[in-house]
Amino acid sequence: MELTSTAFSQGMSIPPKYTCDGQNVSPPLIWSGVPTGAKSLVLIVDDPDAPVGTWVHWVLYNVAASATELSEQAGTPPEALQGINDFKRPGYGGPCPPPGKSHRYFFKLYALDTVLGLKAGAKKQEVERAMEKHILAQAQLLGTYQRK
């Protein structure tokens, strides 16, 4: 699978619009190569450079396997569920690192052979546990951000 964005390229800076310094909306994401047999997709966005350990910015699961993109400022696609991020709320929370230090943001997309039997509001760890032994393929897009 391949995961890209029209807002930033692999390894490049995420525009401020998609961060706490801007409109804090989710960037557009496009993917291809979802394997035959996939029943759902999961998207997890996290920052391993956070001072308190890996910070979770977005958990989205049970996305239809037939989907090929999330538009900018995506809400919840039909039948998909939002998990709780480390800002203690569902949905996307953009990059907001301490000033002066560049952080890495990993957008990770997983194709699963099942639909997860979780309710809305699951945490990243619950989703990862439920995904075990169900991942058919995965893709990753890395963006960076540094506050002024």
C-alpha cells in the first residue's frame, strides 16, 4: 500500500494549517494498493518525539476498505469510528510540539482482514491489540513540524 498527501511529501514539513498554530484540521490523505480481502482500514497518527513519550494525534478505525482517501478536515467517514487521542478527545489533533524542536509525525494506515469489534472512543493501545494477527498490509507517511 502507499499513503500520500497533497499537503506535504514524505519526510517534509507539515504546513501550519494542519497544526495547533493554524486551523488544526486534518490534512488530505490518499492511498492505494489496499489488498483484496481487506475488510476495513485503520489510521493512527502519532509523534514518538514528544517529551512524555509517544503522543497520539488521531485514531480512526473501521474505515471502509473501499475508501481511497480522507479529505482535508475529514470528519468521521460512514461506518468508521473515532478513537480518543492524547488530547483526550476523539478526532484529529494536529502537531503542537514545544517551540524550537522539530518532531516527527507518523501517519500509519493498516488494511485489516476484519472489522474491529470496538465501540467508538477506543484508545490507540486497544485498537492495536484488536488489530493483532489481522493486518494484511500497511503504509506510512512521515511529516515533520517545528514551531517558531
